[in-house]
Amino acid sequence: MTATETDQVLTRFVAGVRTLVPTVAVWAHGSLALGDFQEGRSDLDLIAIVDGPLDTAHRERLAEFHQLLVDEEPAAAALHCSYLPRTALAEARTDHVTWAHGMILERPVTPVTRRELLDGGLTLHGPPPTGLLPPLVPGQLEEYIRLDLKEYWLPATDRPDLWLQDVWVDLGPLVLARASVTLRDGRLITKGEALTELTALGAPADLVHDIHERRYADPVPISEAERVRRGEQARAFVRRGIRNTLARGAETPEET
């Protein structure tokens, strides 16, 4: 996928979505906005601000539009978009209409996403994020991160089957590294920066190399036995790291 194809998808998306729903603004966050976007590998993470709540007809039209875009533009398979009503800009826990993983679903626009947008969201249409989004409440970002680690990622380490998949091996350690930095320093880092942080956290060198190769190069195929070993390695590291991170916030005791 070339940069031209990415630009083409974004241009077509913005033009198309404005004809389907009352669109106030369209912003990009994640790697595209933070300068760590990898062509053909990174997601296109978008937020569309709409004038009001979306009804069933809006959802159906959006689903048809997104699917058509995916069918006609291969790069659009990586495009995810949440539709945030202007009247709910401050509601970080409310679920909103979202296109992701090939379907319409509902999920919140999290404090992490909001912070990314406020720190440097890329404006594709309308006013910038700082012109519409309210600032985060002190401690809101940190509270969300701790809860996400405790209630989503820590239970996931109880399921060895998940860690046989590349996506879990990639995301779990990177989520831990990024969370550690935010909780420690109050800043957000990219996935690329998180790889360096993983080394500082004591991650096995071969695990860091494996994640790096899948994101920035061409990984060598591995055997089933190697996949099992790698999954156990990643799962144990993430579990231990989450417990240590939460213990520093007096959330849960450190694992021995």
C-alpha cells in the first residue's frame, strides 16, 4: 500500500461520510496522527463528530458505505471510525456508533483517544479537536488506564490460547509499555517508542525483536512449538508487568 492509496481512502471517506450523516468534523488519531503510521500495517483510526445521535437508518447507510469502501479500496480494510455526537463530547464512558472489524458496533471514545486527539489529532475536516473536545479531568486518563489493565488485559493473561495469535503477542506488551510510561510520566508514546520502553521494562530481547519485525520489517515464519513458547513468554511478561504496574498504584499486589 502506498501513501497515495492511504490519502485516497481518507479523501474518499471524508467526502462520502459528509453526504450520509451531518458531519461537523473528522479527525485521525493513533499512529497516523502521532507520526508512527506504517503503510499496510497500521490502522486508520478516525473519529467523526456528528450533529446529533444516529438512528437505525444512519447506521445502515454507514455500514453500506464502509463495506463498499472496503470492497473498492483495499487500504480501507484498516479504517475504523467512531461517530461521536456533538452533544456527547464530554461523555468518555458512553458507547457510540463505530465501524470496526468489518461491522457496525458500539464502543466509547476513550480517554486515551481523547488525549491523543487533544495532543495532536490530525484534522481531516472541520475544526480541530482542541476547538471542540473538552479537556480531560485530572486523573481521568490514569484511572482509565489502570482499569483497562486490571479488567481487560490481566484477565486475558489467564487464557493461553489468545497468546498463540500474533495480534496478542504484539499488542499486549506494547499496551503495557505505553501504559507504564503514561502512569509514570503523564505522557503518551507511540508503538515505536514503546519497543524501547519494553527493553527498559526487562522484556526478553527475542520477544521485542519479534514484535519489531512484524511492525517494521518482514518476520520469519515460526513453527508451532516456537509459537507456543513465544505466547507463554509474552503472556508471562505482560501478566507480571501489569501486576507490578498496578502495585505501584496500590491496585493489586505484586506477583511473586
